[in-house]
Amino acid sequence: MKSKIWLNEVSFMRPILLILLVTYHAFAPYCGAWIMPDGINEVELYDWVALLTRAFRLEGFVFVSGYIFTFQILAKHKFDTAISLFRNKFQRLIIPGIIFGALYYYLFREVVHPYWKIGYEIVSGVGHLWYLPCLFWCFMVQYWLLSKQQSRRLVVLLLFILCFLSFLPLPLQLGRVFYYMLFFYGGGIFYEYSYMFRNYATGKIIVMAWGLFTLLFFLLNIFMDANRGLLRDSNSFILKVFLLGVNNLSKALLGWSGIIALYLSSILYCAKHHIGSIIILIGSCGYGVYVIHQFVLVYLYRYTSFPQITGTMLMPWVALVITIVVSLLLTMGIRKTSFGRKYL
């Protein structure tokens, strides 16, 4: 019964995070994250839409992964050894990252020399696929922390320090692990204390949580943007390190505020409603949609006349619908094959 409630909460969160993910990349040109297609103009409102949809979407995915993984370890006693976990996640994350990374490189990147740089970039995660090796390391670190039963307070303190330092350009996405491990480990804590959080999932508290997220969203984005301006103008190494670290912690704070609001909302919704099979199906396709969706968007924005046909105002909305539908259909189709069942 407990696992069923848990799965319902996750099933509620996943489709929402998935929509936020695809929406962010559909609007990415307007916030400067992607090159603006020819003939498309900047729209300040769309800049804020992109900022809103990226506020906690990847942090939320990592949180959910840590939540599920901790449940599997503590309640289901899955993965008896670190080797079994390594094999499972290598097959599930690293191999698909290499396969789809090679395809992404072939379709959208120019050949660089020496050739070993191509191989290194593919293994590290090309484009959006950096998330796969990052998540792989999060699983391995979490397994070690749970097996060693480290002091929770000490671990959280250490993860905050690593989050501050996550601007370091470490190889194989380890720098990003410094940031996202805080959410993976936090997801495990939320699972362990899920019984307690249910007591706080009231309408009043949820409204307050979303209100706090909204306030932090505007204040922290303005604050981080000001910090980026100071970074550009400063010649002080110490000041730059401080500003980069503070921005990382600010981004993490905003991420947590959104995750907590969404998590409490999921608890309340699941207590009063039945999670339909369509929502569960969409959530189960989340991994495949993550891998595939950027292929669709990059193709539409860079290699077709789609931007010029739709125009500045309609482009991201139409692209969002097309990308979600195509990604879901491709994911479901690929998962019907032996390759898809194994890697997506």
C-alpha cells in the first residue's frame, strides 16, 4: 500500500516536470540559451517563460530519481552490490548516452580534430545528454552514502559546499554532480520522511509554498542576473569565485522551493484523486522524451523553415506541441523494440 501511494506521487510529478523540460527548450532561444533562428525577434515575456520553466525542472527530475532509488534500496532491497548497480545504470544511462550522443553529433555537430575529442565529448554527454552521465554518478554516490550510513547532517553540509563549488569545470560531468547531488540525496530524505510531509500537504500550506516560490523566482532571478553583470565587470578572482558560488546556491534555493511546492501538491492531489493510466504512461515515457525531444527541436529550429512559417509569437508554442507529440510517439514506438525496452 505504501509503495502504491509513493508511485502515485511520482506519477503526478513526472508529466509536469516533462512539460516544463520541453517548454524550456522550446523557449530557449528567447533567453539566450540557444541561438535565435533567423527572422525571429526577442520577446521579453518569453524570456521570463523560459526562466520559469527552468526554475526547478531538472532539479525535480533528479529529486524524483533520488526518491525512487532510495525507496528501491531501503524498502525493496534492490541492488545487493555496487557492481550490480554499476552494470544496471551503465546499461541504462551511459550506453544510451553514447548511442544517442553519437547520433546527435553526426546530425548537428561539425567534426573536430583530434578525433579523440569527439569520443570524449560523446562519453561526457553531447548537448542535453550531459544529464545521463551526471545522473549515473548520482546513483553511485547515493548508493555509497546509504551503504555507509553517513551522518545526514554532515552529508547535507558537504553537499551544500559542493553545490557552491559546482562551477568547477571537472571532467565527465562531475562538476554538475556537485550541484545535482544535493537534490538526489534530498529526494532520498523526502522518501524516508514522506509520512511526515503528508501532514503538511494542506491547501493553505501549498498556496503559501507556491507563493514563496513565486516571490523567490523574481527576486533570485534579478539577483543572479545582477551577479552575472558583476562577474563580467570584475577582475578579482576571489570575487568571481564568490559570485559564482552564490549564484549556484541561489539557483538551488529556487529549485528547492519549486520542488517542495510541487511535492506537497502531488501528495494532496493523490489523496483526493485517482491517477489515470494516461498520466502514468506519459510519466513512464519521460526518460525517452528527455533523450529524443531536443533532436526534434533542434531540427525544427535550425534545419527547416518552421520558424519563418510560424513567426516570433507562435514559434515556441507550436514547437512545444509538435515536440511533445512526436517525442512521445517515438518513445512508445522505440520501446516496443528490444533495443527500446533495454535502453529507453
